[in-house]
Amino acid sequence: MKWFILAMKNSFNFTERARRKEYWMFILITSIISIALSIFETSVGLEFTEDVGIFSTLFSIILIIPSISVTVRRLHDIGKSGWWVLINLIPIIGQIVLLVFTIKDSTPGTNVYGPNPKEVV
């Protein structure tokens, strides 16, 4: 949960680096909360349509900027420009490339985007 809160605090920080752990813990906690909200909405009947719930929609809207931010900072950690996040717009291949980028280990030492967060800790 600590890493999710850290990612949320850095929601508007698009300049530094994010460790793999920060990125993947953010994705994990976001997924768990989304699943829990979906189950809750289905059981209570708080859905706009069959698949779209009120709380899930609000949660997704709230997480747009933090998700982009943590992904850009993750790309910075491997030495890539944040603009690489746009590769996600290419169907299938874009998602695979972005997945490979987010799995890669950090660039050792300091790069253009700052010091390695692993070494700072």
C-alpha cells in the first residue's frame, strides 16, 4: 500500500523515475480495488449498464493522471522518453512493447531523468 500511496502523491510528477516495484504495486492495488468495486456494484445493483458501474467509473477517472504519471516515470527509469507511453495506442503490439519496457530493470546510476531510485534508498 505504501507504493500505491507514493504513486498517488507523485501524480503530477512527470520528470523523475519510478522503480519497478512502485509501478507494479500501483497496478496491483489498482486492480484489486477495481475488482472489489465491480463486485460491490454488481451485488448492490449500482450499475449504469450491464458492465459499467458508478464507483468503477469514478475510480477510473480519478486514476487517469496518476496512471500516466507512474508509467512515464517508469519509462524514465529505463532511460526512455515519457512519450513512449503513446505506443500503447498501437493495438496489441503497443501493449506488448510497453509491457516489456515496464518489466525491464532500471538503468544503473544516474540518467537524464535523475538518480536511480534503488540506489537512493
